[in-house]
Amino acid sequence: MRLIFVRHGEPDYAHDCLTPEGHRQAAAAARRLSGEGITEIYASPQGRAQETAGYTASLLGLPVTTLEYMHEIRWGGPDIPENGHPWTLGSRMTAEENFDYSTRSWREHPYFRENAATECYDMISGAFDRFMTDKGYIHDGRHFICRAEKEETIALFSHGGSGACVLAHLLSLPFPYVAAVMPYDFTSVIILNFPFSPGSHVFPRVELFNDTAHIHAPAGPQFQQKPD
């Protein structure tokens, strides 16, 4: 199974929709994705993700299935700096504090212990494990037991935050670390490949990350500064 993650196009956050540039990006992403052999399309319930997914769905003649839990995450909490913004805090932990993720739990760090982002991470991780089980891949520690009956290519249109939660969970990486070192642009394409080997233990391979060749001269990763 191949999972293709696509971040929404440039948004008008206030109205939860795409800007004119975001529509251009979404159309370009659809053309880019047309040759990937996509069999199913899923999207966050929010307008900017739905609009982005709509271009690919229309081009391929496929329906969009909404995954309610893939909405953008919340963040913040008592006495947490930067309003609890996980990208800023993840960068601070990694660059300024040299936080040792191998021996310390990111969940117990004051930035994340009572941060709403951690609660969202747990909710999304659990829900996505159930999604993977439905697709024939049972999460078992750092790998998956393949029970799939066929090969699929699934596209998921979502957000910087909820997408980072899924990537961190599937790749067994600390969430703040992923937020800090694996940012991605609007309509970027990320592909994880889960080997089709029924009855075997498998793990995801990163086939592609932050591909933005379909939108010329990307401005670089931009993150929502206020939670929805």
C-alpha cells in the first residue's frame, strides 16, 4: 500500500477556504497526482482540505471520503510559551535545548505535557491505527503486520499539524522532532510505501517527501499561527 499525503493549498484561514493561489496549487497538484494510480481519496473535513482534494477527485473521477479526525490540530495550555505552537516549540527543543529524544519523553516536557497538541496527537494516532487496520495493516510496535488482500494507493488531503501527527506515529518518531525537522509546503506530496507481503511484518518506507515540483518557486513551509 502506498499512502500519499497532500497538504492543502494556500489558505484563507479566516474563511477556511483556498486563496486564488491555493486553487492554482490544488489544480497543479491534481495534475501531478494523476499518474500515481490512486484508488481512494480521503480528506480532512475542513474547507481548505476539501477544496484541495476536490481537484484531484474531479480529475480522477473518484469520490472524496471525509476523515473527521484529520482536521487541523489544536494547541496551547497553561503557562506554555509561544501559545503552545508545536512547530516553534519543537524547533526550540531540538535546536536551542538539544533535547535528547532517545532517552527522554517529549510528552513529559513542559511544552507538551499539558499542551492540547499532545491530546490531538493521541486522538489522531489511535484513529489512524484503526484506519490502517481496516486497510489490512495492523500496527504492532514499530512495524505493521500485513493482512492486506490487495495493493492500493491512497491519497489523504489534510494539514500541517494533523499530517505531522500521522507521520510521527507511522514512522515511530517523536512528534515535536517531526514538526521541527520535517516541515512541508502547501500541496506538497509525501509518499509512504508499505510493502504488500501478507502475513509478514513490514514497516513504511519514505518514498518521497515534500515534493513541490508542481508549484514553481515555492515560498517554503508556512504554518498556521492560531489553532482553529
